[in-house]
Amino acid sequence: MSPSKTNDPLKNLDLPPGWNYEQTVLQVEAIVAQIESGELELADVFEQFSQAVTHLNQCEMFLREHQQAVDLLIETLTDEDF
């Protein structure tokens, strides 16, 4: 098993109250635009990059959880349901 599978950084990640996937994606896009603009100080680039990684981890966890829910629902379907 690869180390990334055993040391999953998303395992204990909680989403903040009121968290929204679409808003978080917009925040990541805004951070990327700021970094790409070249106008940030280097320390700010690292801070913004860290924030973007946190947001992306939250998005990945959200998608994983919902994929699992969809997979469970699909398992309950039978041919008669179609």
C-alpha cells in the first residue's frame, strides 16, 4: 500500500459550518489568480498557497463523501427499478 493511502490528510478534516463547495472553488480560483498576477510578496504567496491547499482538501473530502453516498444508492438499485 502506498504511503499516501495510509497517511490520508483528509481522514480527520472537518468542513466548517456553512461550508459551500462552489464558494470554496471560487476562493481557490481567486487565490490562483492572485498568485499568477505576480503582485504578492513571497510570504503572501506561501500563505495563499497554503490556504488554497486547505480549500482543495475540503473539496476533495466533500466529493469523496458524496461519491460514497451515490455508490451506496446505486448498489440498492435493481434492474426492476429501471
